[in-house]
Amino acid sequence: MKKWGDKRYNSLNYFLREKFGEKVFKISLDAGFSCPNRDGTISKGGCIYCSERGSGDFAGNRNFSIDKQFKEIQEVMSKKWKKGKYIAYFQAYTNTYASIRKLREKYQEAVSKEGVVALAIATRPDCLSDEVIELIKEYNDRLYTWVELGLQTVNEDTAKYINRGYKLSVFEDALERLRSRNIDVVAHTIFGLPGESHKEMLDTIRYLATKDIQGVKMHLLHLLKGTPLVKVYNQGKLTFLEKEEYIDLICEAIALLPPRVVIHRLTGDAPRDLIIGPMWSLKKWEILNAIEEKLEKDDLYQGKLYRANGFTSK
């Protein structure tokens, strides 16, 4: 069995230490962009689970410059890590949804900071024109760059229900065009979306296992105040995953993924003042420790259930 340091999976921390030789951590930024799924271009409601901060609840303050956000977050990080390098992470909303001039201005302000060794851009696959991808390639030629795409699910019915706003073919097209320029892609998935069975959740992982992605983020669905998902919950159409269910799902997902894929997240964070449930998700380290224990107990590790076509019969 291959191990990645002390883990049974290819963690982001392990990958970054191997690549850069030291601790590397994210500076999460809010560049003040919007989203076509919010401003009326596609929809005004956004994805039904997305918070008012466009999934950037832990990013910097959008009312401040990139420079000020960077310095403030850097100061906080330095209290935990005395030394290390940085990833300029454009997290909130859709970070390719602006003019090329504006995008270049924001990206450049971030990557010019001392100690920045990587650029990460979270966006939608329907907001990646060839012109934007060429801009990203410019940065990728200068420093390690990856693009995060919010896939969430491969189930088209679920995607429509959560108001994702694009079809799976759009994701596939964006992935192909990014990879043709040698830009790494990290896919976001969510477990616990309304109506999805365990098999359907894992089908998203099986699908990604067949694709040329370099990383994956696995999130638990959080119900946050002020989101359209609250109405679904109040109508009795949303049931939270139990902690043990989620841990089982994550461990199987890890085993289904090929060893080359870097696992960026095994669960997400939610603001304590906004979360309605599941409340057990706030104990993040308990969840991560439980995942480690189950992987050990069941002798599971990344790639164990992987097949070239992404499917396996257990």
C-alpha cells in the first residue's frame, strides 16, 4: 500500500510540501467579482446552497484592496505558521467573471506579493472563454496555477434542482480546454445534495476518476441561513447526512480515486453564525480523525477501488 507521508491518501499538504519543499498555505481573497448565476445573466437566485458571500465566507473583505486583504490574512497565518510560502487563492464568487483587464489587474496584485508560489482560481466552467484561459496560461507559465471548477454532481436532474446553471457537457468542454493548455483542474463535489442516493453521490467520484483532473475537493452540504435551500429544508425535502454516513462515503470516495489525484478537501467549513445544519460538521477535526481511523480499520487507501474506467465491483 502506498502512503503519502502519514496519510492513506494524496493530501494537498503532502503534494505542496513535495513540490515546494516547505509549508505552503492559502491566502483566500475576495476580488469583488459577481456571478452570472446571481446577476441575472443565467439566474438571480444562485445555486440554492450558496451563501451571500459566494462561498467565500472565510475569504478577505471585498471592500478592501487585494493588497490589504493579503496583508491581514498573512498576519493571521503567521501566528500559526512562523514561515512558509503562499497560494494566492481567489475564492469568493466567480473569479473569471470580469474583463481581461480587470482579471489581470487582480491576479497580478496578488501574485506580486513576496512569498507567493502559486495561484488558485475558483470559477464556473461556463465562465471560461478562450481569452480568459489564455490569460490563465500566462500565469501558469510563470508560477504554479490551478483552476477550481464547481461541478458538485454529475446528476443532471440534481444539477437542475440546485440551480447550477449549466450542463455536464459544459464542464467537460472547459476541462478539455484548460488541460490542452496544461492548466491543472480541481473539481468540487458536494455530498448530501437533496434527493441524491449514496450511489449517485459516489457516481460523481467514479466519473471524475475517469477524467484528466489533478485535484478534487469533497464537501458536505451545509444548510446556511439566507440561502434558497432553507425553503427546501422547511418543506421537508432535505435530510442531513449523519456523521457516520458521511465518513463512510468519504472513505469509499478516497478508495475510488486514482492515486495521482490530489485531495484538496475531505470536508468543508461553515460559519457558525450562519449554519443551520448538520451541526456535527462544525467539529471538523473530529471528522478528519474519524476518516483516518476508518481508512485504517477497513484497510482502505486512495486507489484501492480504482479501475481505469472509474467503476469497480466491490
